[in-house]
Amino acid sequence: MNQQPSGTSSGFQQAQAYSGVWNGIGYGTRAPPSVASSSNNTYLMPASPSKRVRMSKESYKPKVSRTCGQRPACLVNASVTYCGNNQIYAFGGFDQYTDEVYNHVLRLDLHTLQWTLVDNYGDIPGVRMGHTACLWQGSKLLVYGGENEHREYLSDVVIYDLGTSHWTQPEIKGPIPKGRARHAAAVYDDKLFVVGGLAGMETYTLDEISYLDLKTWTWSRSWTFVARFDHSTWTWGGRIWVFGGLGPDMERTGELWSLDLKNSPAFKSVPAHSISESTTERAGPSPRSHFGQHPAPQHVVTGASGSYTANSSSVQVRSTNLATKPAAPGAMTSTKFVSGPNVPSPALGTHFHVYSSGALLDFVTPAGTIRPSECNLSALELGTQQWQRLAEGSEIFDPSYRWHYCAVNEEGTTAWLLGCAMEPSENGAANLEEYLSDVLAVDLREFGLLGSESAWEPSVESSRMPTSDTHPTSHMSSLGSDLASMFDQMPETSGSDFVITANNDDQTDDDDVSPASSITTTDASQTPHFLNASDSTSTPIHVHKLILQARWPHFNRVYKSQMSEFHTKKMHIQEPYSVVRAFLYYLYTDSIDKHAKYCPGLREVAGLLVMSDVYDMPELRLHCVRRLSRELDVEHAAVVWERAGTAKEEWLRRRAANYCLTHWGRVVRTEGFRSLSRHSMMELCEVIDVDGRVIGGEELEVVGGLGGGKVGVGGSGNELARRRGRAQGGHVADEMDDNEMQEDEGMEMN
């Protein structure tokens, strides 16, 4: 990320010494009062003085860091939660070598990389594994469920105060849900929602959802939702989402489920306390699938003679209640992703699912069941239900490490993978004794993710927006929608007091990469540059200098210095009119979402990316990278690649280059590709390695590469031989068909 420009006096002295040429990185000048008061000349917009020299941005790759201190043992099924202040807390779990179950609290300081065993007090919970721990109110952990050392399923709620290291157990009312482990939980609207898990005497998969009201500490009834365990759940857009995990038949699934919480009264009101459902006994074995590989829980013995007393009232293993639960209220959706070039396979590798920026992130990490080349970071946009490949495994992971837990901050801007290196032992086997000895910090903003706070989420606020923001896809705030109604309106109706012009959209040069980067600082500062009266410009854009001063730091510096623009109240920016208009519209609305009039397409967004780099506006830069990476298409891929290079946005440039090479035959036939300079065309062609070659469509279909898929996936080399055999006479192809029919017997094809 670029640093904010510094407004030093030396920078302003240089800015005042020369007039600026926007066609490059130039500087403005303070016009003498006598000149400014009598001249109607329009001065070109000066660029930021601190941006004169720009170094190429290094390619980003996360680095593995070694932790120290009291590192955890080989913890399995523990909870690992990021709790703010650069701290990660781990609780519970069991040792995979000794089967010892813990109730320890461990803290990892991400600044010092130090593990600390935390002394804790109060109503300390019993040992457990397979539980959930959710951050609540920014200073507490809500721990629910799990199973103890006797493989008994728990259904208690305990609260850990991060500030005092003190445990409390609230008095719970209502129908306590079935004891469970390996479930998922999420906090939404002061409610703890619990989904799925394993339960019962003979261990079956729960298909229910319930919630605990955190204001009254009352449980709701249980509803039927989706049968899952070892899955992930989160809330977005007033819905609760479920992805991944295993189903009743122990199959790994790629289904995405969601349930509407916002529009259902059952999820808004306080749970009824009079529901006739046992609070100490729950449903027993279900007619659904049972698993022999899970040890059956033993009969519970409580009281003074019992072997387990801590929170024993929450153990749930027997029931006489076999009543069928009603379906969950609210609209329920389910989407199954069968295949696709960017759809990660749930059966390969170790997957970690986290939510950020309106998307589900899938970290496909190295494992014994996957090749390093198949590892990646993918994102599922929840709004469009589209998968995208954000990065290849080689850009993030070191194949000599194995990762076991993943945590993400509440802002959704950083994810941490916790694991260890694969150290070969004397007998050649891998050594994994230090399970959480290493940390991999991944800056998600480097991959075009704005963070969860910046991502638009549908809410009740949208219903109170003015009519100027009634477009169904608008992501603007109420204030932004009001300001949008005043943008580029005549002074008589809007009170605008400043005029900006730009180049006409058809005023381009095929040999220019971008007006913002085609001239160096030295060239720009030779002589003062004014806009000639004969120069062709766009129609004027009417704006308010107060808004520009508040939203555009460089404009504020220029205006406070009383440069020529201060006196003439006009300015010219040598960028295409559509790009400049989109830039100014962003200053009013803080939005670059698609707008038919002000920001119609990716070409304008690519131009905004360059302007964000020149004027050092990191938030605009992130918005541009996010939209360009998610809406990349054949028509604009070449332009996006070129502009990303101009802005030194290496990750986006690599992504656009790969897209161009994958769809080369279509990209080279677009106007975007033909608009590139000769130098850019040659540079794009040289992205491919020296041994690369172009594969024709027919051959590409045979080897399974059509549609953006990897070559060799989805095709068969025998198909090419079969076609050749048919061309030669047919009998060779018939023999191959017979042989393949014999080989395919007993195979199930999806």
C-alpha cells in the first residue's frame, strides 16, 4: 500500500516554482495576483509533489513466522479465535498422540509471536474439544458445547472475559439444545446461533438450528435446517450461511446453504419460555446415518461419586423425545457447486473457510492428498454466487508446511494460518510434534478484499435512503445518495462553484500507455504549461470546491496554497472525460459501483486505478482493485493489465495477464487489446514462458482446457486418438471404445 503524501514545505516550494503538466507528474504554480485576476486561462491539474518518484511495487507473498514461548501441544479440535489487539486465543482441544483433553487457555501475541499459558479464574469449564468460541462484545468469548474426556456431548454456555481472565456461567432458561460437538456457531443481533454438529448415543449428524438470546439467556426451540459437522457458518446480508464440512454419509460437500434471519419474526422476538421440551434430556439416536468410527458416549454418572462433575448438568446423551422438528422459518436457499475452472474441490487438500468483504474465502492448503500446484486461495462472492481464483498456491503457501487452524480479524483484512513445518525424521516420516509453532499472516487487501466493514451489506438502512438512491444495486450511504443528486448540476440549481474539464473520450493516442504516466517529472517541469484556448476539451463538469477539499487531499493542498485554480475557479485534467467524471462522482458518493451514467464500465475503473496511484488515494485504489478483479472480462482484460502495470498493482496485473493468456484467442480480437501501445502488446506477449505455445480450440477441448479449465482436466488423450482412428477407417476407434467400456464398468460418473 502506498503511504499518504507528506505536505512538507519543501514539496510545496517545488510545487510553487513550476506550473504543472498533468500529462505526466507535474506541478502547479501560484499565479501572481495581477495575472490571476485578469486571466481566464485554465491551468492543468498538478500532481502530488510526493509522487514524483515511484518505485515498482514488489510482488506480495506472505511470510511464515516462528513463534516462541509456551507453544501448544498437538491440539486437535480446539477453538482458535482472533480477539483483537493482535491476540489469538486457543482453548481446549485434545492431544492427538496422548488423547489427553485440555481446558487450557493459551494466548498468542502477534506482535511478539509469543505463546502464553493464561492463568484463569472463576467458574472454569471442564475439559472439552470440538466446541465453538465466538467473540462477543469485543471483550468476551462465548464457549458452547463440545465433548469431554469421556466422549460425552455437552450443551453448556460459558463466558470468558478477556480483560480479567475470569470465567462465568450464566443462568440459562428455555429448552436447552442437544449436546453436540464439531458444530458451528455465529453471533448475530445479540443472539448466538448454533448449527449442526455430532450428537447422540451412537453419534449422528444433527440437522438443526437454534439460538440463544444473549439479553435474556433464553434458548429458542430447534428447527430443521441442514445436516453438517466440521462446517463453517457466518452471517451476511441478514442471513446465516453454511458451507463445507461433512454430511450424514461422511461425504465432503460443496453445498452452500443460507437462511433468512432478518425477515422472520421467529428470529426477532424473545424465545418463548413455555415450550414443552425437556431441558435435561434430548433426542437420542436418529434414523439418519450412524458412524462406527466415532466412539459411543458412555452413560453419564453425576454427583459426588461421579467421575465428572464440572458442568455435568449440560451433558446430553439420553432422550425419550422423538418428536419431529419443524422446518426453520424464513426463506432457505441451497446451491451446489458441481464443477468449474475456479471451483475448489472439497476432496483435495486441507480447506479453511472464512468470511471477508461479502465473500467466502477458501484457503486450499498443502496436504498429502493434493499437489502443490492445486493449492490456491479462492473466493465465492455471496451476492453473485460466483467463484474466483484470487491466488495460486505458489503465491501464498510453502509446500513444506502444514496448516491446522485459521483465524481472521473482525475487519476481514488479515487472516492467520497456524501450523508447523514438515520436518523429516530419521525413518523418513514427517514430524508434526509442534502443531502450532508457525504463523502465516495473509494480508487479504493484497488480493482485492476491502474488509468486512467496507463491504456493502444489505440492511434496514437501505429502506430509509432518499429516492436518489433507489437503484437496487446501489452501495452508497444515505449521505452519498444526497450528494449524488447535486453532482454535475448547473450552478443555478445546485450551487456549484467550480468547473473541471477533461480530454474528450475520443482524444486518445494508441502509442500512449496512459496520460498519467507518459511523461516524467523532469519533462513536466521544464516550462509552465497552460491550456491553450484552441485546445479541445470536454464539456465542463460542475462541482463544489468544498466537497473536493474535504474528499481530495491533493486538491485541498493546491487550493490552500492559492495556486492559479484558486483564482480562476477552473481546472483541466488530462484524462478521458468519462474517467474524470467517474473520479469526481466517487468523491461525492464514495462509490465506484456500476452506474450507467457516471461509471459505466471497467475501462473507466482502470483509469481510476491510475488516478488513485498518482494522487495516493489508497481507499480508492482498493475499490478499483476489488471491482476490476471480480468483473474481469475478455473485452477489458488487456486494458486492465496495462493500467495495473501503470499503477504498480502487481497482483492485479498477474491476474489480468493469466486471464489474457487463458482466453488469448478472444482477447486479441477486442478493441481493448488493439488500443494498447506497441510496447504494451509486446510486453503482454512476453508474459508467457519461452516454451509456451498456442493450442487450437479443438485440441484444447480434447485436453480439457476449454472454458478456462486447466489443461489435462476434463479431457482424455484417447479422444484425439479416437478421432484420428475414425478418420483412418473406424476400426481402431471401435477397438478403443470397447476397451474403454470394459475399463469404465463399475464407475459412477457425475
